[in-house]
Amino acid sequence: MFLARNPVVVSAWAGMVIRILAAAAMTGGPGCAEVMAAEADKVHYYVAPTGKDTNPGTAAEPFATVGRARDEVRKRIAGGLDRDIVVLIRGGTYPQTETLAFGPEDSGTDTHSITYAAAPGEKVVLSGGRAIAGWKRGPGTVWTAELPEVRAGKWYFRQLFVAGRRAIRARTPNRPAWWKLVPRPDNSDANGATITLGVDHPIGAWKNVSDVEVIWLNNNDASRKRLGSVRQGDNTFTLPPPHQWPHGLPVEYNIGFPSKGFPCYFENALEMLDEPGEWYLDRSTSVLSYWPREGEDLTRDEVIAPLVQSTLLAIRGTPERPVRNLHFQGIRVTYVDWPLPAYGFTSMFGCLQVLEQSDPPGAKKMLWIDAAVSFRHARGCNFTRGAVEHAGAIGLSLLNGCAENVIEGNDLHDLGGGGITAGQLRNRDTWKWADPLGKDDHKGYRIANNHIHDCGADYIGAVGICAVLTQDVVIAHNLIHDISYAGIVLSGNETPEPDYAKFAKSAAVEYNHIHDVLKVAVDGAGIYASFPHAGSGAAIRGNLIHDLRPNPSNPREVGPWSAAGIYLDGVRPQLGCRDYRIEDNLVYKTTAPLFFCACGPEGNHILNNVFLPAGVPAKESLEAAQSRAGLEPAYRRALLGASGPPG
């Protein structure tokens, strides 16, 4: 056995076991004998920032990259697994220049697992970012850096972070103000049409107008597109094709089409860079400009922009060969961009967009924008005690073909889109073109004890956790706050498929703490549930929801639906929204503690809740709710550094 031949490795392995034992003792895990026996029966590879990829991957001579370890593990898998494999990653930052992908050939088996884990007590970061140096003081208070790769067409980014803080892409009007759209009456919503719009405020003939984007807010999401031209004289501008308007679908899908009186702002021109914290990247000159915030020093502070686009960590199986029994523990994924498509982003809600297909003509499907960590056709694969941060789109997605996945104990924050998405949308008007669903797809998820916050920096329909067409899913003990749209969305099915009732079956949305969501969009809730769940027994229980205030910039008048605590939406009366068990929730400081749309309380079970339309709960009730909702104690300590519940 190689351990016996190498005393250095024996020492390192023993030290690792001691640390694991200590961690097990803190979390109430298995005892000494069980852990030692379990660890001795595993194959270990090692990765460290000081390693080399020409090394054998031992503790004494570790690999330098996770990708190299993956390739070595792949060889071992091909030879047949007779025990679990653990890749132990020492603390440090591991730069990535492209997606780190795992496929069927990286799977475990029904009896043996593959795990990539941070060394106990150490911080492991997979970074898709690149530091930007060479800053020079430019005109006035603006600093500049030149990036030749940009002019060469090899690099362009939409996110910038200074000292770990997201900078603001130059915009007008500045936050939190918006202007209002004034569409022309002769506009067509056809894909090939040029749309002409105006605003109720003077606009400029910006120099690089084809890089300027307009973002317009609708009810519960916002769209964005690049401009074609600007006419300064009458404050109009054009949106050139292609578009992704939802052609031929009912009117409720047209929330992405620009409408009269809806708020908007413009982004990404040097002329808009007019306050601290804003930046602009000139594609033609390769000059990056930034106005530092108070206290920032570009000769000292780290400035990072993402190199990796769309997805950094991808677990991608196939329907015939899903990835199985592959786990990631304690891994932080950071600095990932999402490039805006040529047709822009036409919002639906929840960072969804309708995509039109050419074959067959007029075919449409609904898809989420990309995620920094993405699982597809992955069964029994987990992402635990890690993080996703500083990303341009969604944090983590469980897409088609996934089942029995655990997403637990993670910190997901500073995201352009939502936190976690799971499942796929197959609605009444697009279901026949949607990707097929397997019998057990989207089944058995556990999404628990995650801290999800500060989501929706770019894509305002962001949802903390969005679970669509799931079966036997548990969404529990999450702490969710500071989200541009809803806290948790749970959706069943509305298609004519005969087995629709299985979706959302036995869902449990329980003991979550949700506050300060709906920061920008309206017509949502702390927990928003929709479509029939007949016979499913879905439970919404023990949640603490409070401080949801509608955004005054939104054009819709404030109503009970604008920022509800719990919202049941049948969408259409014949669809209904029934068989929910709503019990033991505490909801206060919302526009409506419980709201129904196109349905009613009939057929649902509403028991033992404290719903306060005004005021705050009694101290005893609040303390009881805080003690049971949100992160459980071990995760509270790990993620918040506190033993008590957050106030």
C-alpha cells in the first residue's frame, strides 16, 4: 500500500483525518472509529496551489489544478471502481480560463462516490476572473487601464469588481431614478421589425451607440437590448432585429415587449460615467475607465473582471448516460460573466426568456439564462458547503435530467440573476416543443440551509430559489434576502399532459426566513406558488416572511398583489391552485400576508398561521419563529459566524 511506503504521505493523511474528526465532532457527525475506517477505505488525490500537474497527485506531490485531478480520476474510473475516491483540494485560488466540465466519464457508481472537497478548514476558490493592473489617473477623477485583448476581439466583459465589490456599469439616469418609455404607435412586434421608442427625458447621441443598452422594467421582470440609433432631436432611439418577442402567444407573455409609460434606463456609454463606482469599457479603443468610490485606491485594491463566460463549473450528462454520484464540497465559484445574446434579453420572469426555434417554424421554448454552476442530467450529485459569488447571471441551476441532488450549506450572493433554479417550464403554449421529461426527472431535490442574497443586479426577475415541475422537493431552512424579485417560487404544471399532477408532488417549502425581497419588481411574494397541484399535498409551513415593500418606481399602482407574503396564482380560473397545506407561517410587513389570483382558498388547507396586515408580531411569536426558521445552528455558524438567529 502506497501509504506504508511514504511516511510523508502517511503524516499528511493522518493530519487530514484529524481535521475531519474535528469537523465531525463539531457537526455531530460520525465518531472516530467510523471516520477512520471510512477514510482508510478511500483513494485520495491531492491538489494544491503549490503543486504541479506533472506530479503524481499525492499529498507530498500534489497536482496544481482540479482539471488535472479530474483527468487522473477519470482513468481510475475507466479501470473500474472498487472504492470511493476523494480529491482533497488545499486552500487557495485556482484560476480558470474556461468552463471546468465533468461528464459521464467522471461518474461514480451506485456503490462508490467521487468527491472533490476543500481541505477541512481551508478556503478553495475556483476563479474565472482576471486581475486588471496598470491603472493610470485619467481626466478628472476617472482612472483608466488599457486592455489590448479587447480591441483584438479576444475579451469583453460586462462585470467589474473592485476590492470584492461590484462596480456599476455606467448608466443614465443614475440609481435609483428611471425615465419613462414613449413607444411609437406604428411599432410592430415582429421578429424582423425595427422598433422605435422615445423617452420622456432628453437623451444624448452617444459615441458608441451600438454598445449602449436600454433596460425597461415591466411588472415582474426587465428586458434589455442594444440600441441601433439615437435621434437626439426628438429623444427617440431604435431597437434593431433580431428580437425574441413571444410572437403568437397570448397577451400575458408580452411583458418583455416595451410598453408605454414603463420605466427604463440606458447603460454602457462613456458619456454616462458621471459618479463614483461607475465604469465603462470601450470596445474600439480597449480603454477601461473607472471612477473610484471613496476609500478605493487602484494602486492598492484588486480590480477583477471575468474571463470565463456563462458557466464555470458544469456537470453535464446525457439522457442515456447521466452523471452519477459526483460531489463537490466546500468549493467557491467566483467571477463568471454572461454575454448578452445578439437578440438581447426579453424577459418573462424569473430570468426566463422565450426562445423561438426554426424547426418546426414558430416552435418556442422557455429557458433560463445560464448559471455559474450548472447540473444537467446529473443524478445523485451534490454541491454543499460552498459558494457562488460575483457572477453575471444565475448562481446554480439543476436542469433537465437531474434528480436526487442536494444543494446545501452554500452562500450564493452578488449575482446578476437569481440564486438557484431547478426544473424546467412546460407551460400550456410551449410544452410541445420543450425538452422531454424523463419519468423521475426533477425528483428528490434537497435545497436547504443556503444563504441567498443580493441577487438581480442585472436581471431583475431574479428569484432566490425557483423550483418548477419538481417532485418530492424539499426547500427548507434557507435564509433569503435582498432579491430584486421573489424569494421562493414553486410551480406545478399547466399542460394537457395526463400526468400533470405529479409535478410539485409532496413539495415541502418549510422553515425558510425570507425578508427584503421584491426590491425592484412587483407582482410577487416571499413565497409564490402557481398552477394546479391536485393530489400533491404540497406544504408551505413554518416560514418567516417580512419586510416586503413594493418599489415606487414600478408603474403598476401598489395593490395587495404587489408584495405579498404568500401568493397562490392559478393564472387562469380553470387551472386553479389547490391542495396546498399552508400552516404555521408568520408573515408581517407586506402588502398582503396571503393573496390569491385566479383562485381562492377553496381546496387548500390554511391552518395556524399568523398573518399581520399591519404592525409587528408579539416578541414571543417573533422569537419562536426566528428560532425555527432560517439556517439551522451548524449552518448559521458556518455561513453567518453567529450562533443565534438573525434579527
